[in-house]
Amino acid sequence: MRMSNFVVRDAILPVLAATTREGAIVELIASLHAAGEFAEGDVSEITAAVLRREAMGTTGIGRGIAIPHTRHAAAGKLVGTVGIAPDGISFESVDDEPVRLLAIVVSPQDQPALHLRALEAIVHATKDDDLVARMIACRTAEELWSLIP
């Protein structure tokens, strides 16, 4: 699986307005909603689910990357998006470094294998430090989309 298989192009946020972990998650979920991926009534539940997952342990995997995620009954299919926080956001990451690249994943509750494959795709893609640096430098959704493997 590749990130481009589930990242919603119209939901990419090349410059996040949020300055907090919670704010970034809210902004990314709202972007997926605005792109037509979630019903209005499901946004708060999905956001709460991602935040609950985050409360169990940070999804800040280090090197300026975080992968907030959840499985949820309201998700009809696997979706995700990418957001860039140029100035960094405190995410209590494993290396205590601020997060600049966020990739969020929401998948159907009954498809754990698909969910894991999506997380694996993000981890695999972000092992390339050069790619991560180029993604963080993007300032338009089109630029960012062109780099998503």
C-alpha cells in the first residue's frame, strides 16, 4: 500500500494554523470533513476517538513526524491526510522534538489489517529524511501531493 492510496488530496493542509497537538488533530479531521469524507454529525466523535488514542500514548514517532490515527465505525473507508506545521508543534514525541509533519489516518473499525497497512505505509515513506524535509518545505497542497508516495 502507498500513502497516495488513502490520502485525500483535497484535505491536504500545507500550513496548519494550529499550534497545539489537539488543535492540529481537530484541524486535520475538519479538513477531511470539508473534503466530504465524514458527515457533520461524525466529526466530533472521530476527533474524540483520535484524541483518546493520543492520550494512551503519543503518536509522535520522532524526527518531527506524528501519525495520529483511529479506527471508527463512522469511517466508510480508509482515509487520511497530511498537514505541515512549519514552526513545529509539541507532541510529546518519543524524541521530544517538535512535530512538523502530521499524517492522520482514520479507517473502518472492522478493518484492523487495513489500518495497520496504512500506518506501515506512512512509516516506510517517512524513513526517507530527504523526502520528509522536502514535504515540510512545501507551502501548497499541490506541491505536497506531488511528493506523497
